[in-house]
Amino acid sequence: MDNGKDFRAVPWSGEFFLDHIWGYDGSGLAATVEAELTDTWPLLRAGAFGGELSRAQKSRAALTEWKAKHGRGR
């Protein structure tokens, strides 16, 4: 979701995209990622998203929006 608007901006929808893993009402993977997204997040400190928290947050928001539109949860 961080690569722009071309074909690379479409997530690979593996098992983490299933509704029972993604979660509902503040639980599940989506909530875990949101809670862990701080400036001390190890992936961010290792250079993901150019080390920019705002970029990681925008990507998470874009993924959440994409999931709401396209996720099937099956």
C-alpha cells in the first residue's frame, strides 16, 4: 500500500485478510498492528516505510480502506 497507485499498491491478500484473523471491534490483527504502530515499532526502526511513522500509518489506513471495499472474508 506504500508503493503508490500502480499495481504494486494492491495488497497480497493471504490468510491475514480473512475476517476471523483481521478482526472486528478492536480485536484481531488490524487492532494489533494499529496498537504497535509507534515510532519504536521494530519494523519501522529497521527502515520499513523509510523509517517514517506517518507513512506507515497512511499505509495501514489505505489497507483498512481497501479491505473494507474488496475483502471477502471467506
